Amino acid sequence: MFSYRHAFHAGNHADVLKHLVLIACLRHMTQKDTALWVVDTHAGAGLYRLDGDYAGTSGEAAEGILKLAAAIKAKGAEGEQALAPALADYLQVVRSFNKEGQWRIYPGSPFISQHLLRQEVRDKLKLFELHPTDSGTLAANIAQLGAGRQVGIAREDGFEALKSVLPPPSRRALVLIDPSYEIKTDYAKVAATLRDALQRFATGTYMVWYPVIPRPEAHELPRKLKTLANSFRKPWLHATLAIGQPEQAATVPGEPNRPGLTASGVFVVNPPHILKAALQQALPQLLEMLGRGRGQGQVVEAGGG
Ligand code: SAM
């Protein structure tokens, strides 16, 4: 437990997919003049340095945000204008945390959400992070925003704590469930948490991220979530992005080839109606820029309701 530190993975292709979807949902949900709650059950540290020790150790952003930024730069102004709106918006949000032309800071989900929430209609952000170090870092990072009571942070188990905030007073919420899946019981907990949350607050928008890895629990999770959403008669959207195997296998003598995570998925219950079309436009472009070898692909499917 607690060997996972998101700083090693910040800005990788999985973060790009997850945060692209998060931003597209929040842009739509913040158009209505009623307070929105965002609940982030597994918040992480909030803000990451792409040139820091952690990111440098794994270099995962090199196959994510940094590769994307370089590909877009190479396309020039015309290429950037041709970007799918959701992709352009994602890039613009990440860019806003950086100085012109630099990609040194990567915002995690808490900072992305806070960036898009509105003080004037009293949107709220509820963050849960259990890691002893990361919860402290998150609190320190958030304190610098001076967002006051808009943002609440607790060092609690996000699966359990979600129960205490549903339903939100305004009856409008987006819940991000983004565990590290360090322990395989996380898969079952995600499904159980979503079931409980839908019983408490059936009209909330729920977004689950998961890794696409050769493990039965990971393979079964999207199927389980579809069955669950269908049993509540709720619409759902499922999107996956697989960047494929690395073209050059790491050749450390005596070490097995570890390609790292090559694919991930996002499952959304009660997605904004614009989401499917937005992702159908954005994901092929994303794959064109991030795809590398065998096994690459993207899927956007929707159902239920
Ligand atoms: N949502 C973040 C983002 O997009 O920037 C990344 C979160 S990271 C994938 C998962 C986080 O969950 C880790 O920081 C880990 O310490 C934390 N964590 C693990 N188990 C938890 C639990 N039961 N409740 C809350 N946080 C937990």
C-alpha cells in the first residue's frame, strides 16, 4: 500500500485521456447557473513538476503531454487551429499553468477542476487523498490558490468518504473516481462505490478511470460498470486510448522488457450529451499524435439510459 506516487506518472498518456474527458465534462457542466460540486475521491498531490526528480525518473510525460505539445508545435498555427475543440481546450488549460512556451508544470485533477469552477455561483471542490505525504503536498499546493471555502481537503479513504458528500445540496455533481489500483481490491471497490453512489444520488455524473492491463479484474471492470449503469437505467460513455507498444524495447541486460502502461479507459455514467461527439473528434487526433507501435487504437462507445 502507498508505493504508488502519481508524480512518477503525471502527464502521461493516461493523464491526457483522463483530463481531456474531465475538462470536456466540466466545461459543459459549468454552463448552468447552479452550483456544481466536484468530488475527487483520489486526488493525488494536485500539481507536478515535469522537470522534477519524480517525473525525470520515469519520463512518462515524454509519451504524453510533452509528445502532444511537440506534435502540435510541429503542425504550426494552422495545425493548432485544426485541433478538435476538446483537445485544444485540454491543451489550453495545461498551458495556463505554464509560462509561454514551457511545459514544466502539470496540473492534476484538483487543479484542473478548481481552474474551471466558479466562485460566483459557489461551485465546490471536495478532495480526498489518503497518502501521508501526498495529502500534505496537496494541502500546501491548494493553500497557495487562496480559494478559501471553495475547496475542502480531507486525508480520508475516498471510497468511504464519498458517502458523506452525496447528494450535494445543489443536486449537481461530478465525481471523479481515480484510484491507483495498487491493490486488486480497488477494482471491486470502484464498482461497489459507484453502486452505492447511484443509490444515494442517481443523477450525478460519475467518471471512473482504469488501466487497461492484462489482469482479469481490469479486463472485467468496464463490463461490470456497463451492467451497473444499465441496471440503474442510466446513460454511460466508455472511452479507451491505447498508444501501443514502444517502438524500441528497453534493453537493460538481465531485466525483462517493461513497456509500462500502454492503454487506459474512462467510464462515465450520466455523461454530458456533448461528450460522445467531442471525444469522437478528439481521440483519433490524439492517437495520431501519441500512437507509437503495435496495439494502438481508440474507442468511444455509449449506451444505457
Ligand atoms: N486524480 C489524480 C489526478 O488525476 O491528478 C491522480 C490520482 S492517483 C491515480 C491515485 C491517488 O489515490 C494516489 O495519490 C494515492 O495515494 C491515492 N489513494 C490510494 N488509495 C486511496 C484511498 N483509499 N482514498 C483516497 N486516496 C487514495
